[in-house]
Amino acid sequence: MKRVAIYVRVSTGAQTTQNQERELRDVAAKAGWEITGVYCDAGISGAKGREQRPDFDNLCKDAARRKFDMVAAWSVDRLSRSLHDLTGFLNDLHALHIDLYLHQQGLDTSTATGKAMFQMVGVFAELERAIIRERVMAGLARAKAEGKTLGRRRTDRRVEKKIERALTRGDRGIRKIAREIGVGVGTVQRIKAAMSTEL
């Protein structure tokens, strides 16, 4: 019996996920699938990333733990409205050998046609990455030709001294120091690494 995770989502608090869930439960019952869990993000836009959708994040984590064999959703836009995020999610499922069922699109990747769709998504994701890389490289080349300095702006030496003093005291963690001084965690880690090499 195929183990299925149902994912439902609505964008506003005035909407309900019950209709989506009911339809998907009916499909599962007819197909003889075992529902292992229902993941529901209510009142959250599909444009939001994984970190802003708690149950979608849980779905991804449980997929990595192989808690189910298939994800069932009402429609592709329930999963994401961002092409980048969507292709990333589909690639993750494909790598984990987890199938996807999309009710509105009639897509079932456990079938031959569905598998072909999965492969097409992978091709488009690869194309998107190549286009982004070309744009970034062209932008860097243009900036260099215009005489612009590339890379991050160097941290002010006075700020670096503050971080060094805080690290030397050793009474706070990296995150706390970064928060108190108002810099990124990476900046504190870089200075800590530099201090270690000087010893």
C-alpha cells in the first residue's frame, strides 16, 4: 500500500483547507493509498518560502526521513507560486524517489507520463540555474570593467576590535556577540578564525 502525505494550503484566514483535504482523502480512498499525515498551512501565501510555511517545512523534513512514498496536493500552486522554490522541491522529491500527485493537473509521477514530467522539470531547473549564472557573470564583468570594487565592504576596524574583545572574554556565544554588536554571524566567525591563526 502506497503511503501518502497530503499537503493543503490557503492564502487567507477567510478561506478553508477542508475542501482540498476532503477531495484528496477521496482520491486516496479510491486508489487504496494509506494517508500518513495531513500538512496544512492556513492563511499563508504560496509566494512565501519554506521557512515561512511551518507545515511545508515539516513535509520536507518528513520526506527526507522517508515517512511516505507520495505527496498529494490539490494543485501545483498550493505547493508554491515561485518557480524556483517549486523546481527545488520537485527535484528533492525526485532524488528521494517520492512521487507527486496533483489533483487539478491530473499529474501522478508514479505513472510513465508523470515520470516524464518530472524529468522535464529537472531540465527546466538546470536551464534556470545556467541562465542565472550567466547573468551573474555578465554583471560581475560589467562592474569590473567600470572599475568597481567587488566583494563585501570591509568591516570597520573599530567594530572588529569590539568583536575581538568580546571573543577574548569568552562569556558569550558567536550569535549573541553578532546580535549585540549589530553584525552578521559570518563576520564574528571570520574574526574568530583569524584570531585562531594568529595564536
